[in-house]
Amino acid sequence: MIITNVQLVLENEVINGSIEIENGVIRAMSDSGSRQPGAIDGNKGYLMPGLIELHTDNLEKYFTPRPKVSWPELSAMAAHDAQLIGAGITTVLDAIAVGDVRDGGHRQENLDKMIDTIVKSGDLGLNRAEHFVHIRCELPHAATLELAEKYLDLEQTHMVSLMDHSPGQRQFVNLDKYYEYYQGKYNLNVQQMAEFEKDQRAQSEQWSDANRYAIAKLCREKRIPLASHDDATRMHVEESHSLGLVLAEFPTTIEAAQRSHELGLKVMMGAPNVVRGGSHSGNVAAHELATLGVLDALSSDYFPGSLIDAVFKLADDERNDLDLAAATRLATANPASALNLSDRGVVNEGLRADLLLVERKAGQVKIQQVLRQGSRVF
């Protein structure tokens, strides 16, 4: 396959040219057009690496599309996979929560089903994107350690994150935001919400630190990349660093992001934060970290289409020094590096032909084609 008349988004620059693909890998690139018969005309669109998503809980929406509605597993997976590939995401870590912020929550009910379906759909060759598992450990829960251990030896487990969503700290320093989020999520009245808050504080006090240290130790032994979640202070970050973590997911303050960056933890922020212009929880805006030069990676989190939009939005933002090549690395090369996936994330000879052909129309990013290992999947 030859694709010509494209703007190749390379690791450090964008050039006009063409690319040749053979047996699922990039065989050759050129800074000139191709006259070979059968070459695909890219119409001057951007040819970019396939996006790499490290943290999305999007699969949950398809397993439980409405309260008390359980959708057939492979059908749910197919719909989720189609949305991701349509958003240009060719490698994804589906984030599955172990432990739950509320007993009886559907996350716990769906846990085994979702992980089994990720594995089964991959084994059957049903997926268009390549799916791995990201175990999200909700630390303030009695069952978290036992549940996490169950999945750490799974071949598909490529990452673990440690999180504590209890009130008054990290993501929810602002209690008004905490009440707004969980009352809306669980439809709790004032009394129920007060009881929920009290219970979550007690659970955190009893389980959070013990689970954090135990799970981090297991992941170091098994060489599974570890991420923090919602670090807010230098103390949080330095603890994360001491436990061997490599990624800082969604730090909530400039202080935490800067210290993470200094210590070598890749700072990842939500692409929805970029697209919306700020955090829904009232925490630091991703564009502020980009301006300070301490933003290393992006995640679509709860909205898959935000990832490609955020790349171009950051590249257009005059407040930072990111050109399109640098902004693209936030969703490709840098996430690949965090997971030691050395075969993808960059448009370069010898690497996987996971590629997007993208154009911009009326100010909107439009994905025209997606290739995974040289085969068109969208």
C-alpha cells in the first residue's frame, strides 16, 4: 500500500510526502509524492500515528447503557470498539475498576464480565483496535487488594493505577464538587449523601494506605507500569515516586504536575479538560500545564472523540510551544513510551502501520481512514 500527497506527522516535524506499507509495517517514507499506479491520494490530509489511549472507562457505558440494563457482552464490546476506532484510537487500555466507591455499584457486578470479554473478543479477532487491560484500584475498599491480585497475572494487563476518590482530598478537595458529582451520579438525597460521605472517609482511613503500598509492591515485582491518580501535593507525588510509579494521571494542581514532571513521572491530563477549557471538578486546566511545559500525555477518559480534538486544539493554542508534531506525541509516542510499547506511536520505518488519515473541515477534525497494522479498519 502506498499513500501519497499527505502531510506526514513525524515525531518532531510535519513534512509533505508519501509512505509505503508492507506486511503491516511502514516500509519506506519519502518527502516527495509517489507516481506509482494504485497509490492512494491523501488529498493533503494529515497522516498521523494511531492514537494510544491509556485510561478510558468508556466500556462501562455499553455494558450498562441504562440503570439495571445489562447488555450482551460481545455486542457491548463491538459498539465500544467501533467508537474508539472511529475516534482514531488504535491501541487502548480499557480501565476496569476493582473495588467500588459504593457497594452495589454496577462496576463490581460487571468486573469479571468486562475483563473476560476484552480477552475473548481479542482472541476471536473481533476487535478493530488492540485492547489491553488497565486495572483501576479504588483503594478505600476492603476487597480491592484481593480483586487486583486476581488480574495482575493476566497477559492483557498492561497498567495499574491507584486512586482514592474519598472527600476532602485529591480530586475532591472542593466538597461542593464532591456533592454535586455523587448526588448526581447516585441520585442521593441530602441525608443519604451525608451518610455516603461519612462512609467514604472511614473506608479511606482504614484501607487506602495499606492497599496502596501492597498493590504497588506487587506491581513492582511483576514489572507492571503503575500510575498515580489525582495527586494534589508534593507529598502525594513524592510518595508516588518512592513507590515506583511512572505515570501521574490527572494531577489536580500545578504544584503536583511540576513535581511529577521533575521526578520523571509522565504527566497525563484528560483530553476533555483541553476541549472544554478546564476541569469539571474545578481543578487545574490542562492548557495551563501545556503552557508551563509539564504536560506529557493525554487520555480521552470519558469521551473518546476528545483525544484527536485535544491534539489539534493544543497545537493551535498560542499560549504554549506545542506544534502539531509535539501535540501528537501526547497521544501517541509518549503513552507508548510509558508502557514500553516500542513498536508503535511514531510514523517511522520499521514500526507498525497504525495510522490515521485526518483532514480539517470547517474547523473540525475529521478522521477519513484508520489503519491498524496496515489494514483499513475505518
